[in-house]
Amino acid sequence: MKRIFSSFLVGMAIQVAAFAQVDEQRHGNRFEQLGTMLRSPNVYRTASGAPGHEYWQQKADYEIEVELNDANQSIRGKEKVTYYNQSPDPLDYLWVQLDQNQRASDSETPKMSSSSIQPKMGLRQLQGILWHDQDLGLKIYSVTDAAGNEIPATVNHTMMRLDLSSPLLPGESVSFHIDWSFSIHDRMSFIGGRPGYEYFEGDGNYLYTMAEWFPRMAVYSDFEGWQNKQFAGRGEFALVFGDYKVAITVPADHMVGATGVLQNPEEVLSATEMERWELAKKTFDAPVIIRTQAEAEKLEKGKAEGTKTWIYQAENVRDFAWTSSRKFIWDAMAVSLGGKEVMAMSYYAKEANPLWEQYSTRVVAHTLKSYSARTFDYPYPVAISVEATNGMEYPMICFNYGRPDTDGTYSEAIKYGMISVIIHEVGHNFFPMIVNSDERQWTWMDEGLNTFLQFLAEQEWEREYPSRRGPAHKIAPYMRSEKHLLEPIMTNSENIIQFGPNAYAKPATALNILRETVMGRELFDFAFKTYAQRWMFKHPTPDDLFRTLEDASAVDLDWFWRGWFFGTDPVDIAIQDVTWYKIDSKKPAEVKADEREVYEREETYISRLRNAKDIPETVVERDPKAADFYNSYNRFSVGPDDEKAYRDFLASLSSEERAMLESGLNFYEIKFENIGGLVMPIILEFHYEDGTSEIEHIPAQIWRMDEYQVSKVFAKEKVVKQIVLDPYRETADIDESNNYWPRQFLPSKFELFKQQQPARGTSTGPNPMKKKK
């Protein structure tokens, strides 16, 4: 049958002007497969994103002895490294990382940063220009083989090449010794950084956070060979898994926390501390204080003579860090994970109380539980949080921000800032300490994934937790930035302008959108856990993540990776136009009424035109004899022929067609414009005249045939009063002022935003080409 529709516009039509310039190629770009943008699958890494049947990685074991000099703030160490070549390649030389040289007098780091003189500058800013005044680099005294023979070594800033006397063949291992020292820097000074010391003038004591403190093996991998890019400070670490045995000699009254398990507690702890430590191992509901604030304050007042050596051992870790101070308070509690107990613990000075005693270890325990539920059970025996005014992560130990004011009070910002940093840094045990990505190349692979899990853990800690990153709308200001201030997420760590938004917030937001909007929680959670478990204690690349999430979910995400990770386009989808249609019932009375309406509109127009032009009377108006039947009959009355035609029409319909005719459905044709360029799902909220509402989800694939403009028809039983695009702000849309129809429903705060930054090509006037009813 022939369908006849009449078009009636509800309220007013909202149109948004199209791009001034649009590529002729309107489709076939954003939905193309990544193809050659990803590495080709091979025997080491499969097309599914899993390790291949011949996957391999290197191993490095360390035996280290180090002594802390508290008088001149330096350390001296010697280490034995055993390196296992598990690759299929013979190696003529080895590369060793000397990260401490990033602070050497000849460091390249300050030379690579631009600087300028401002009209007003503080002394600290000027100090930052005088980087070379301190020599804080590693001093290498000797590099020898197992027999004591010197190994030729070439130092290139933060990298050292060891030239082997004969190639290290596949399946073989080699041992060598390095003797070294360096001066520890004040991390509270202009140099900053992750490791160093903090001096407490009030009691004359130091708190040391020792990281990046020993020569470490660089990674040799199947996808890159040697990762020997220089350490410039921002791009962090690519490291090799191995086993550690570390003997740390410190002043006798110091407390030491470190990666791994303390091997000689009876030699370094008092009898009282040992008793409390054993109690902590059996306490799951609250931290047990092992060294109290009163005991720590007593130690602060005098400096003991002599030293103690703390021996720690760690298995299958990629790094080792430690902390030492006589100021430390120490508490701990047990956490049950996967049928075993893990010790969550904290070290902090009195300056961190009462905040740290109340929260730190509890947050550590919560983080382990939250992350384990979404990845794998935390495999290490301990997890430590150290109060150190900044945040940085290492296996089983991390240094965290969050110090109250000197009177013990603290703001809400300090409290939540502390909790967030502890969650974040403890969470790094999972990414990248276990899922061991290359931070020097892809910061986002650990920071972004970790920030995503941090957001979930924060929301589990407290309802309405004030998370800084994660919710989609919070990334919109960054994505609204000028193009020259943006880089793709897939950008080397050292080349990013807005580092936090790019490497932390945007990938975390992207994963949150995948989970909540694109894939759904069930599919995403399974796929994400699959990735984590496939690559725990291995070296994944972005390709492995992208492929695994698709492989484990059956969701084609190439369009998403292409837009969010390889591009800089923002999300800005607009409701361009809405038209309301009703099915023509063909009832004679309604048909005639519609015809009358059209006729009267035309007559009104002609009458106005005649009056405006002063046109004289027509012939028929002057001479009635010139008129006949057609000048006087009522063309809009319903006659027998009309009734018969209607009956014949009804008789021709099937039962399904008759039901459709009588359904009374309202058809809303909505036209959308992709102004920002980043394709995304379309989420609509329909508000009806009866006060009810409904959500409709349209997948991003609607943009496949035209990436700039699409239309969609919705059939509704009720009359629509208002339509809202992205009602829960889950797509990171940078201009929400064009997400409403009719525009008069625009919330005032967005109306204000619109006035400040007008939407491109927006018109809020009615469309004169459509009829209103």
C-alpha cells in the first residue's frame, strides 16, 4: 500500500549549520581497522593479544650490599648481577641503566628544557637554572666479571654498555659486579624528583626514600631489542624481572622498610616490636602499631652509635626500593587475598599524624582488595605506604603525599588527596610492577590503566568520592584545548605538553567509557581481567591490550582505539534538527481538515499580497454571473465518494497494517551532527508530556556511512516534550549546549557557557520550511 505521511513540527525545529568545510571523504576512515598501525602477529605475540607459544623475556638477579651514611647523606654499594639470556639472540654487549645520572652535573635533562627570565622570579626558580652546581651522579668504581677481571664499560649519561669478552648465547647466563656510590639529594629542593631525603629542621633528622639507587639492567625484548632510551625524568622505567637479596646497613636506631620480606627481624627489631609484628600478622580488622609515635619521638632526640643491617629478599620483582629513618612510626595489618595473607603496612613520621595512623594502612588494604577483584590476586607478600610528601611507586613499596598542618588539622582536600595518592601508588603494584609495560615509551599503559582502577577503588571507598579523574565530563576541558596543545595518547612520554591529562586522565576516561557506555561492565570486566592475567609478570605492548580487549569481548573496538588513542579530535555531537511525524489515518474528515488548513494558509498569503500590492477586485468578484458551481461548493466537505474510498482503503489493509494505522505512534526524525570529529555512541533521553522519560542507546557504528551527519527515526507512543543528548555526561562531549531540544530547555549553566563560547553555526530560530502545529 502507499503510505501517506503528514509532517508536523513540535515546538520548533533546531538546526545547526554544517561544517564550513568538510572532507569530501565523509566515511571510510574512522571505522577502518587498525591494520598496519599495529605490529604484525608472530610466534612471540599472537593476533589475539596473548603471549605466543615462543614468547620469551630476560631475567636478572641481584645481590646487593649498601650502606647509608647519615652524616653526609650518601650511599655506597656493591652488587652482583646475574643476567640470563632467554632470548633466541646472541648478545655481544649488555645495557645497564644509571638513572641517578639524570641528576649528574653533565645531565642532558636541563639542557633539553627551555628556560627564560621573567620580570619577577623567585630564588627557587633561579636555582632551577643552576642545575649543574651539584654533582649527584653515580660514581662507578669498578665493573668486573665473576673472576674479578675488568669488563670494558662505556657510560653514555644514564646508560652504560658492558662489552662482553664473548657473546652471551641463548640459554646462557653471565654474572658481573659493580661497585658504586652517590650523594643523596634533597628532594624537597628545586631538583625534586622521586628519591632523595627530607630534612626535618625541628629535630635535626632525615627521612630517606631510596629509589633508582643502583645500576639496573635495561630490557631486551622481542619487539624493540634493547630499550636504552635515556632517562630524562618523565618517561619512567622499562625493567627486567628477577630475584633480589639486599643487605641495607643504616644507623642502629633507624627503621627500614623495603621491597620484599625482612629476613632477620629478630636482629633489627626489639622484643616488643617482634611481639606486635606477630600480632599484626593475625589482625585483619584494623592496623596494629608496631613502633608507636612516642617511641619514634624518643629516638628522634638522640642519635645512636653503631649500625644495623636489614636484610630483605624479594622474588620475581622488576625493581627494588627502600626507606630509612629514626623518625618512623610503623603499623601493619593482614589482608586475606586468594587464600593467603598479605601484610599491608605504613611508615610515617609524627608530622603525618593523625591522618596517616587513621587512614594509610586501611587504604592499602582496600586497594589490594579492589584491584585484585578486577585483575588477579595480589601475588606479593607485602604492600607498603610511606609518607614522603610526594608520590612514586615501586614493587611492594610506594612513597605518598598527604601531610596535615603542624597543629594536626587537615583540610578535606588533604584527606582525599592522600587517600587518592595511596590508592594510586599502591595500585601501581599491578600496573606496571606486575603487568610490566614499558613506561619510558608509553606512560599511559601504566598511569592510564592505573588511574582507571583508582577511580573505581575510590568510588568503592566512599559513595560520592570526589574523584579528580575518571568521569567522562572531567576530560572535556582538556579535549577542548587548542590543537597545538594536544597530542595523541600514543605519544612518547617526553613529548607531551599536558602530561597529566594526556597520560593519566584521558586513557582512564577512555577505559571508563568503554566499560560504562561502549562495551558494558560484564564484557569489559572479563576482557580487562583477561589482559591482566595474560600479561602478569610479562612485557605487554599497546597492541596486546587493544587486541585482547577485542578478542575476549567480540566487540570491534578499532574505531575507538583510532579515535581516542591515535587521534586528538574531541567529542562534540549536536542535535541538529528534530521533526515530528504522525501517520495519515486517511479518515475523510481529517484529510479534508488538513486540506483546509493548507488552503487557508495559501489564501491568507495571497490576501496579504494583494493588500500589500493594492491589486483591484477580480472579474468574478465584480460580476457574479461569471461564477459557477466550482466557485461556490464546499470543497472540504466529506461526501459519499470520500467515505467509500476510505472503506476501500481499510479493506485493502492486512491486520498488521491496520494495527500500525491505528497505533497513534509519533515518529521523531532526529538529525545529528558530528562537530568534534570523534565518533561516539548516541545516548538520548526522551522526556514525555506525561512526565515520564526513557533512554535510547545508539551504537557508534551509526556513523559508518557518514562520519559527520546522520539521522535516526524513533517511534514513540507518547508525545515528546524534550530530548537530551548524552544525559548522564558519559561521552566527554565538549559542548553540551547543543545537546538539547528544544533549546529553551537548555539548563542555565549551559546557556551561560554558550554565551561565553558560542556553538559553531548554531541557530535557535524556527525552520520556515516545516509546518508547526
